[in-house]
Amino acid sequence: MSRTSDSSDSQDAHTSSESEQRPVWAFIDDDALRHNARRAIEAAAGRIVIGVVKADGYGHGAARVARALLAEGVARLAVVSIAEGAELRREGIAAPILLLGGLTDAAAAARAVKWGLTPVLQSVREVELAQGFGRPDAPLDVEIELDTGMHRMGVPLDQAKGLLARVLDAPQLTLAGVFTHLARADEPDPAPSRAQCAQLAEQVAAIIEPGDHAPMLHIANSGGLLRLDEFERGTCTTGAVRPGLMLYGLSPLCDSAGEALSAASLDLEPVMTLAARVVSVRRVAAGEAVGYGGEWTVPRETTLATLPLGYADGIPRAVLGKGTVRLAGEDRPIVGRISMDSLVVDVGDAEVAVGDVATVFGRTHEGDRVPVEDFARACGTIGYEVLVGVGARVPRIDGAGNPPGA
């Protein structure tokens, strides 16, 4: 077969792959991601930035996110599972990777060491597992998480000094870091976070002398990072931060009423845009029922537009009656029950045609911002869940909300 035929076959396969997809996209804007990384680095004020890329980079694609973050100066990465870390290594990511999920057994410890991950230890058993894979002449770097109030993971404070001492006394291990996780960093009141910072500092100071070989401390998630001086003042001094949500363009802070501050006000750019083309338009008379169960009835003669997005793509059924999409320049209400593969919006008397682009969240192809926080609020959830819930069958492609032909 000639080179021309090979090239033609390859092009045909590529075209076929695109044409077989539904007209649905999750656009990933690398420029926005890099902007947010620079914002985190600036806020870190010289501290090491550990970019959290768990859950496939919050649904954006962990490897692509990792490359963008590292290119901007993020020094390290964090994942939850060994599989997540291994995937990054297979993709050629060489940066240090913190394994937040810890070690479950000897096989897990072996895999973590094989892939060059830094395990977080939270019990005597995990310390013993890690000791089996380090040597006095080549100690294994480990970190310890302390539970200062989250009560989810980490070493309970009444066991912290003993476990820290055990790691420090183990020649097979190097205590590279000690950290905690802030439970209420998004709240306006800094007192709970300051208390957690103080507890971390107290536990470490009781067992570890300050100096060149002291482990690195870190406490700050995204919300903590943007208010770090407020939380740390008079409590502890950290050497690193662990932003996650802000890297993807979502606000990690709330106002005094408990509502999320806008991402724009924090100089954060949306990275993911979820969009689809209209696949059906129909005029419907007043009194007609729409969707499964006839749960919504048309109050007046109107035009309905169908989008090929459903709960299999990450659109929660709870959005019924509360959520909107941006279509034909305005926010259009989602009506009728969400199906597995589609949803319906009421566009009234607007001129809408098959092929028009609707934006669920992110940026429209005209450049307008449609906050994911607003969509999440309509669904009764948070932005994290919306992002990671975007289904695997929605292709992630480069761009900032510009469908082919838009």
C-alpha cells in the first residue's frame, strides 16, 4: 500500500472518529489553566506549590493539566490513588507526586515505590509497610498527615507525637513533610482554620527541632491559599501549599451569607466549558407535557430545543425546574425530566435552529462567562461535583468554547 493510501486511511479514521461523536464537547482552555496556576504561584509568595490533579485533574484530564501546571512553575503534584500516579508517570510526568491516599498493603507500597510516589502515612501499620521499601543508604521519602479537626483522614492528635517519632527514628525513611487539611477554609471566620494551623505547629514543634532538616509543613487548600497570611499569622510557617479547585477556575471562598464568591472577583478563569449543539427544535402548544412522567407542562405556546446532554453526561436530574443553559444569547430554563442522553430547554419565541450552540457552563463562543458555580447551585451541589461528574463519553478537546464551525 502506498504512503498516499496510508495517509488517506489515517485521515478517514480521524474524520470518522469525529463524525461518530454526538455534538457535545468539554472544552479545556489551557491558557485559562496556566493563568490560574500563575495566580496560585503568586498567592503562594515563594512557597512550593503542589498542584492537586486527583480525579483525572478534576475531570479535565490529569496529564494535560499536569503539563500545563508544571510549565508555569508548579513544582509538585498530588493524587489520591496509585493508579492516578502511575498514569501520570506513563505519560512522562517526572515531577514529585504526593500520594494522598496512603498505603493499604505491601503490594500497594511496592507499586507506590515502583512509580516514584511519595506516600502519605497515617498509622503505625503504614509506617511499617513503608519501612520495608526503604534502606538506610537510600531512605524512602514519606509525609505524615495529622488530623486537626477534619476527622476524615490523618493521624489523631493523641497519636501524632508517637508516630512522628517513629518515622524520625526509622533509618529507612525520610520525613519529607507534615501537613493537615483545613475543614472550613472557605468560611469568612478565620478562627477554625487558625486553630488547625496552631495544632499542626504544636505537634511538630513538640517532636522536631527547627533546622535545615525539618520536614516541610503545608496546610493550605485553595481557600486556605487565598487567605494564608490570615490563617498562619502567629500560628505556623509553612513551606508549601496544595491548591486544587482554584486551578480549574472555581471560587474556593464564600461570603458572609455562605454564597460562593465569584471566580471573576478572585481573578480566576474558567478552564472547562460544557457545550452542545441543538439537535431538535419544535413548537409546542400550551398544556402539553414534556419528558418522562409529564412532570412539566407547557404553560403557553412555546419553542422547545433539545440538547444531546443527559445524566450519563453529568447533568444531574435535580436540575429540573432550576437550571438554565445559555442559548441564543440568553439563559434558557431546562424543562422536563433529564433523560440519560438529552435535556430540553424552553426558548420561548426566540429564533433557534438545529446546530445552534448552547453552553451549560464555562465560556460561550462569544466570550461571555457562564459560571459553573451557578449551575452547581441550581443542581443543589458544588462545582467540584459538577466538574468531576462530566461523563467520560463527553470528549475533552482544546479550546475555550468554540465548537467546530461555530
